[in-house]
Amino acid sequence: MNFDLNQLITHLKVEKIGELHFRGRNLPGKRRAVFGGQVVAQALSAAIQTAPADRLPHSLHCHFLRPGNIALPIEFDVTVIRDGGSFSLRQVSALQDGKTIFLATVSFQVPEHGLQHQLPAPEMEPRETMISEWEFWQQVQQERPELTYLRPDNFTALDILSHFRPGVDAPAPQQDPQQSFWFKANGQLQTQADHLLVVAFQSDLLFLNTALHAHPYTLIDPEVQAASLDHCLWFYDHIDATDWLYYHMRSPLSGGGRGLNHGYFYTESGKLVASTAQEGLMRVRR
């Protein structure tokens, strides 16, 4: 399916159906549950539509409570927590069939200048050594057609380049589990909010599996039970998602049936523009 950027943004933007009430449509595809990045982006879209126009989102703190049903629309209720002189806070609840499946708080700030520092960016892997999503899924279609349900139909809306797709191939366990991929929007975006929605959407791609790189398992192993539990995202500066962004992910720890992952979004010049953190369930059934 040829799913272009305009269609993706249309799905990530939620429809206002009440003063603080919104409805989102699920991305088409064969997934068994709603992709977490879709819900994160849609919750951000709902919050943006209720915030003062002079401020931008700078952080999201999200909790995944129940799997999303791909066959049902998602309702988003926004609660205005506070509007201060510089900051605003919104709480967003996502519901299906009367049950809360996702909860988020989104903080906004009036843009301002301040003290700055940044650690150096990691060495970025050349895009020339990577494979595109299109090429990857063409291989999967031929070699392992039973896995094509994993493929989101939005892959033509974004250019994504990576070395390895966890859950399909299993590398040797890593002592320092990490992975990276390049991506950019395949087209033009109209507002800064649209760029943030794309980054929010991409922030959940491959993220959960990073901690599993330390172990001889993948997400599709039948004995593995895995799910995102919570997800945080911070925006630091203006973001252009139509230019290449490098998403670098590392896992410092796993234990107690959970894995912790950290992620960083860099521009080609090495500027850090956003970061993420996520804890995921990673049980091995005995």
C-alpha cells in the first residue's frame, strides 16, 4: 500500500469533537494491536490543540495501560491542569470501549533562550551501509511472509534506513546493547507541530527491543512476553523532520522482568534535538 506523508499526518492529527474531546483513527495495516507511537503522537496532537498558541510542547510522560484494538477508533480526553506565565500542563487519556488504554501528561513552554551545553554525538553510521524499510519488507515478504503483519502501511510516508530489524533477525547478545536508524519525512510538513508529531511517532519504533539485544531473544520469540509500559519524550529545540535525523538507542539495564531504554535524536551535524526513555515488559515464559 502506498501510504504518503499527508495520509500519515492526517491519521496522527486527531479530530476535535468537543471542547476537550478528540477522536483518532488507527493507521491501516495488519498489526495485531495499535502501534504505540501512533497513540503517543495522537495524544500530543490532542494536547497541542488545547494549549496556548505562544508555547510549544517540551515533554511527554506516557503510560501504556492496555493494548489498543486496531478495529476501534480511539477517544482522547484532555484535562487542563495549569496555564502559568511560561508553562502549561495537559493530561490526556486515551479510551476504547469505555476503558482507558493510555495516559499522558504533556508540558508546554513559551520558547526562551538560556544556558546551553551538549555532550558530543555518537559516531553516526553511514546511511550508505544501511537498508531501507522498503527493501527490508520486500525481503520479509519473500522469506518470511508470516511476519508481514508487523509491517506498518505508513512505510512509504517516511524514509527509514537501518542495519537490522529486531524480531526478524537475532544478533549475538551485546554487552552494550544499542541500535540506531536514520529517518526523515518523505515530503513537506506545514507546521512545527507536524514535525513533532513525526518524531513522537518514530520515537517508539524499535525502541522496546533495544534491551533484548543483551539477550538471545527477539520480540517474536513465542516464549517472550513484551510490551511498552511507560514512555517519555523531551524536545530541546526546533526540529526539521524533513531532514535526516539519527535515532540512537541504548539500554543500560534489564531486570525484574523489565528493560530500560534511552534514545537520542540527532541532526546530521550532531545537534541533539530530542531524547526518549522507555521501560518495557520483557518476560521470558518458563
